[in-house]
Amino acid sequence: MDYLVIEGYKSAAEEFSEEAHLTPPMDFESIESRMDIREALQRGDVEDAITRVNDLNPEILDTNPALYFRLQQQKLIEYIRHGRIADALQFAQDELAPRGEENPEFLTELERTMALLAFDTVANPPAAIGDLLSPAQRLKTAGEVNAAILESLSQGKEVKLVGLLKLLCWGDSMLEEKAEFPKLNVQEGTLVEDGK
């Protein structure tokens, strides 16, 4: 159930909850709100995402300066992606530079983002900075926002199934040092005898 809730599968979570006669761990409307925020970030509409986060819980961005910086950085990336260089420079100077002065980590990320401006086209920047323009960057930002929202709702940020799988792999590696035993092939769901 927590996988469906954390990953935002509202209708599946509702059906599962109803069929299994489980009390939902959270309000299903908050799932929809989180998914609206995720979708806004995935399409590059950072301003809409910030507004929606503040509508959901204004304290999230107030108490998490790193997350707010990430959102502002994503907004700068979107300006650069769309060729709005003057807007990007003004935004970086007004909004991000003061934050960079406060925190060296922010300054490093700001410099990395501003390096995108050194290239004629956003189609071929070096790999060291090109990842900022990839869809994965939007997903990463959306994931960080989703985790912060879940934390504000006192909900786990990581799916329990993933944690159990990590624990299983760790247990396998610990046991492997002391004994021979059949190992679980996670991808195929089969047991594999040692040496076969």
C-alpha cells in the first residue's frame, strides 16, 4: 500500500485499500496534490509547482532552504532551456546569487548551472553540465519535492519494499561470508544453488 501512496497511484491505492479493508495511511487528496506538483515540475512549470507546494503547506519551502534552492535552480535551467538568456541572468543575479553567498554548496551548483550559458546551443553541452538539461533533472527535483511533502505529512519517504530488498541483499552478503546457501535471483524470482 505504501508503494502506491508514495509513488502517487491514487486510484490503485483507493481500490487496494477498499478491497483489502485497510485504513488508508493518509488522505488520498494529498496524493493528487503531490502528483499535480510532480507533473508541473516534469513539464518545466516551476512557478506552478512552487505555488502548489505553498498552497499545500507553506512551511515546506520556508523550513527547507536546500529544496527551495533546487526549485529556483530548476527555474533557472528552464529559462536557459527556452533560450531566455536575459531572464536567466536577471533571475540568477536577483534570486540565486544571494543564496550562493550564504551557502558554498549552493554557489557550486549555481556556477555549474550558469556554465550552460557558455555554449551556443543547449543541445550539446559537456556531460558534466549537460545532465542539468536532461529530463532526469526534472524527475530528480520532483522526487526531492515529493519526499519533502511526504515528510511534512509524517509519511515515509521511501517505499518499504525497497528497504526490505536492501535488507535482503545485505543479509545475503553477510551470510555468504559464513555459509553456502541458495541465493535469491531478484530479477527472476528464483533460488539459485551456489555454483550452478
